[in-house]
Amino acid sequence: MATITADDAAANSSKPERDARLASSEPGHVAPGEIALGVIIGRTSEFFDFFVFGLACVLVFPRHVFPWVEPVTGTLYAFGLFALAFVARPVGSVVFMAVDRRYGRATKLTIALFLLGTSTCLIAFLPGYETIGIWSAVLLALCRIGQGLALGGAWDGLASLLALNAPKSRRGWYAMLPQLGAPVGFMLASALFAFFELQLSDADFMGFGWRYPFFVAFTINVVALFARLRLVATEEFRRLLEADELEPEPVLDTLRTSGRDILVGAFVPLACYALFHLVTVFPVSWISLFTGRSVGEFLMVQLAGAAIAAITIVMSGLIADQIGRRSTIALAAALIGLFALGSIGAPLLFGDSMAGQTIFVVIGFALLGLAYGQSSGAIAENFGTKYRYTGSALTSDLAWLVGAGFAPLVALYASSRLGLPWVGVYLLSGAVCTLGALALNRRLGVSA
């Protein structure tokens, strides 16, 4: 395999990368804190796009795209489209890694983030079923697939760059920093939907209000693109690329060499990923369909919950630097398992109990932050230097697909037909898988 020198990387860099390099305040060097800020901005844009779609699956699409079925079925259909992005994401990773090897990281990120922003923004112009019939669902599915392909391509290796530039005694702290993008993205999405839900009449919200969050996505993605390109243009990134630290390897070679690590590593964060949409998207569907509580007001409660998740993400970094990342993930999975058992025995999301609903959100988001804060570190450490970039990307894709992609669909279907305790059973299975994967990792001698 031919090596890429720093001079070659500079000479072959794309125009966006050269522009970003010129804007760098200190060419050739970037501090870990600056890397962290760029990574957080990038992750925020990705999660904002996905949460905007997820909330619209509850508040908009059942009436706009699937008005010909009753509300629960329409929401299930929308959640089916929601899962498409997680199915498409591994395909996007494979396609965009080929782009990366041939044209460079900056070109890959430019295409991926413009695809992500465009796919999200186009949904704002989506005609409803009453206008174009079933083609409304087809167009929405295509946009969702575009989001998934783009998210696969948005894997940039910057989290690995951050970890490799961090002091060894602070690896847990720096591993949690990129994860802050998830609660920030959710807070932005929920705040926008809550504002329009509370301020507009139902007719105005369904007419034009729901479209504005999708417009905002494109602007956020442009900002995120520039923040990432600026880091890709740094000397550290080129040096690590030259040393094969962040270079994409062929997918088949990675699977042949690290297939076991990918499979086991995908189950390590499963408790966290199972919980992810069970405290963000699914509760909104239950509130909207089965209670009399204001959805806009509940979104504000979730916004506060996301702020709590941000705090516990930070706490996970402090804890991980004391007891280790694997022990932190195991602790979080055990607590999620207890939370799931409590939900089975005494489901909190029942009837119109606002107190129970709020308790579910607060505890759920707190545990989500604790578990999610170290999930990226668990994935990356499964691999050797050469295959870290590609292996981490494929492991993350598989983990999100298995743990989170179908969670809202499964949770709503099970709870609407069998009762809320089955949501706890689903969550408990994720906790068991995480603890089992950690035990298997230890037995195989793989650090997670």
C-alpha cells in the first residue's frame, strides 16, 4: 500500500480543504480543545438532522404522509421509514470510504454533509398524501435513505484524532467530548418543534410550521462542514494519515482481519443505543397518541432531560478516568438494567400521570448520558492502529442499526399491543447484551 506524505496530502487537497487551511488560526497545529469543539459541532449537526426527522415521525408524517390509516398505524409506518437511515448507513460508509481513498477526506466530508443537509432540507418541501398520494411516502423514504448514506460518509476519524492527541490520564474525558453533540442536537430540534407546536394553531403547524426545522438543518450542516474541514487541514491529521492512523482500509480486508472485533464491539454499547430513542422519540409518540398531555410542553421537559444528559456525559468522562472506560460502561449498563426492571414492574409512562412521565424522562436521560459518554471509546479501542478508522466506522454502523434503528418501531408496536412493560423488556435485553459483550471482550483479551 502506497504511503501518503504530508506534502502529497497538501498538494492533492481539495479546494474546500485549502480554504479551511488558510482560515486556520495556527497552521500546522491544533490543540485537543479545538479538535473537541470541531467534533462537537459536527456531531450536533448529524443528531439535529436525525432528531428533526424522528420528532416529525410523531408530530407530522402520520397526518401528512399516512392520513389514510389510523394514527397508531401511521406512526408505525413513519417509524419504519425512520429505520431506513440506519439500514443505509453501512452502505454509505462503504461508498464514502472509496471516495476517501481516491479523492481525500475533505472531498468525502463535503459531499456527505451536503447530502445530509440537502436530504433533510428537501423534506421541508415534501407534498402530502392529499397532493401526490403514495408518492409522498416514496419521496420521504428516498430522503431518509439519503440521510443514512450521508451519515455513513460523515464518519471523519476526528474522534480518534482527539483521543490520540489527549493525555493518557484524560482519555475518558476527551472520549466523552464528541458525545455532547447528541444532547445539543436534540435540544435544538426539540426546542424548535416545541416553539412551533406551542405558538401556532394546529392548522398552521401542519401547514407550514413543521417545515422550518428542516430548513434550519442545511445552515447547521454548512457550519459543521467548515468546522470539520478546518481540522482535516491540520498537520496532525496529515501526519496520522501518513502513519496509517486514520486512513481508510478496504472493507473486505477489515472484515477479514477484525470481523470478530466488529461483531463483539457492536454489542458493547447496545444498552445505551437501545435507551437512546426510548427516551427521545418513543415517549413523544406515547404522549401524542395515548395521553392528553401537551406535546409541546412535554418536549420542553425532554429539553431539560437532554441538559441533564449533557451533565452526566461530562460525569462519565470524570468517572472513566478513575475506574476505566469499560468499567464505566458496565456500571451504566447495570443501572440501565435496573431501570428496565423498574419499568417492567411499574411502568412510569402510564395514562395521564405527568409526574411519572417526567420521572421517566429525567432518569432515562441521566442514564443515557452516563452510558453514551464512553460508547465511542469502547468501539475505537477494539482495533489496532491500521484498522481503527474503518473498523470503528463499521462497528458504529452495526451498533446503531441493531440497538437504535428499530427501537421506536419495536417499542410503540409492543406497548400499543402488549402493554408498556414490554418496553422495559426490550431495554433489559440491551443491558444484558452490553454486559455479555463486555464479558466476552475480556475473555477474548480485547479491551473495550
